Amino acid sequence: MTDTTSHGQSATTTVSPHNALGTPGLDAATIGQERADLLETLATQRFFLRRTVHGLTDDQARLTPTASQLCLGGLIKHVTHGEQQWTNFILGLPGGPTGETSDSVEKHQQSFGMLPGETLAELLAEFDRVAARTNELVTTLPDLDATRPLPPAPWFKPGAAWSARQVLIHILAETAQHCGHADIIRETIDGQKTMG
């Protein structure tokens, strides 16, 4: 698949929903069935999200043609941002999800937009970088049951903790949810659909 931007640049990918574990050595016999299933399902959802921006210009990726203020470039950016936050959480690094502060809410809202100067090619490159980091984490984590306490926030149960497995399932669910948003936006722009 080749993604072309308004600057005439293209970003070529070879990801498809059928070669999620195309890297040598990444099979169920090597990393375990659960981890292989997580990687394959994540790759499938990432493929569908990427597919929604295939062939679009930067200007088209900024369009907000539906009742919401969502744009395709912003959805790519948001999924990338969220995935990076949650993998930081798994690793206990700074930059994980935070509670409800004015700063965190503002950053969260900004993650949905495609700012002036941002290009689709750059957003997709960062999306791929973060995905590769998550994939490596899935294959190298010693224990998917390892838990960390969640930050205090109205949407988390007080005192709750999530395992690495729960976080990865959350990343998968978020990606899938935003694939649906993206598909509606793309169909509104030019009639193209990811499936069907």
C-alpha cells in the first residue's frame, strides 16, 4: 500500500491484515498463542485504520465532514498518542495516562486534531514507530499479569490496577473504536470504505 500526501511524498507500507506476524521468529510457537493473537489482532486493526487514509492529501486528512470535529489525521495522531501513553504506563515510565487535570484534558483534546504544519506522512511514520514499540513490548514482557495502579480519574474505579494484558486489550479496543470513526469520515469525504 502507498500513502500519498499533498507534498507528493509517499509512505509505502507492506502491512496487511494477513501478515501481522510477518517478522521471522514471531509465531505462536516462539512467543505463545496469547501474545501472537494480540499482535495479529492489533495489526489487523492498525491496517484498517491506516487504510482509511490511503491516497488522501494532507488537506483531506484535516477535513471534518461529519457532525463531530474528528478528522482522519487527528484520529491517527490520537491513537498513536494513546498507545504511547499506555505502553509508558506498562513500563512505569513518565508520560503515561494521567488523571483529569486541565493540562491533561487539553493535551487529550489536542491529540484529536491535525495541527498546521503536520503532515499525514509524518503522523503515519509516528504511528508505525509506536506500533513497533508496542509489538516489541508484547513479545518481551516477562509477565502479562504484572499490574500497576491506575491514576485517580473519574473514569477509573478508585484504587483500581490494570495488568499489562488489560492495557493491551484497552489499546486494541481503542484502535478498533477509532477505525469505525475513521471509516465513516472517509466514506463521507469520497465514498471510499475500508470494508464492503
